[in-house]
Amino acid sequence: MAPSNDRQIESSSVNPPNEVLRAEVPRRVLVVDADPPLFGLLQEWLADCGCIAVDSASARRNDDRFDLVIVDIPVPRRGGKDLVTRIANEHPGIPILALSSCFFASISCQGEVARALGVASALPKPVSHDALQSAVCALLKP
């Protein structure tokens, strides 16, 4: 009699929340205009969901392909739209997630603010681990 694969089937059908994006090839996330402490935090939190964070200075040296771009926008009304347009032109078809301390905590991730900026999603800073992972998972769904 052949050994049962029930245990493998059971364990592969249930994904813990932080394993949602885990794949054989990690997803690559470009992080633009984040200061070193924010980049370090994003790097750690993105790793929790199977992503590799790459800062924009490193990306310029390597001409890499990315699955998502996260941009820190200090003042969206002062050049935020121009910054997003430049990023969208440099990385066509790649979803952009905007972070800003100028966004109100009550904004909808994919609501009016995101549409006005031309991004796929927007989150207020400080951002929580869960909010970031939820937005990243939503944007990187296969």
C-alpha cells in the first residue's frame, strides 16, 4: 500500500497570513524615497511575506525588474503626482503603493486619494505591519 499524502495536502492547503506571498521566486519590491529607518522597517516587513525590498539607489545600478513599487511621498500636493508619473513611466505596468504622513488615517487604500495620485494603493504613515502586508498581498495577487 502506498504511503498517504494526506498530511502534505492538508498543510499545503492552509496558508498562514504571513505566508500568503511565499513562492519559489521571491517577489521584488522597489522602495523609492524612503529614509534608512523606514527602508529597514519595510525590508523586514516585506520579508515576512516573501518579498525582497530593494532601495532605489541599488535599483539604478542593476536595472532590475520589480513586482511592486512602494514610494514614500512627503507632501503629496507638492510634486507627489509628478513623482508617481515618473515612477510609472520608469516601471510601466507595475503597481505603485504610496505612503505618506500627510494622508489621513481614515483614507481607503484604493479610494479617492489613490486615484488622484494615480497609484494602485495609498497608506497613511505611520503604517502598521498588518496594513502594509494586507495592501502588498492585495497588489501582488496572482
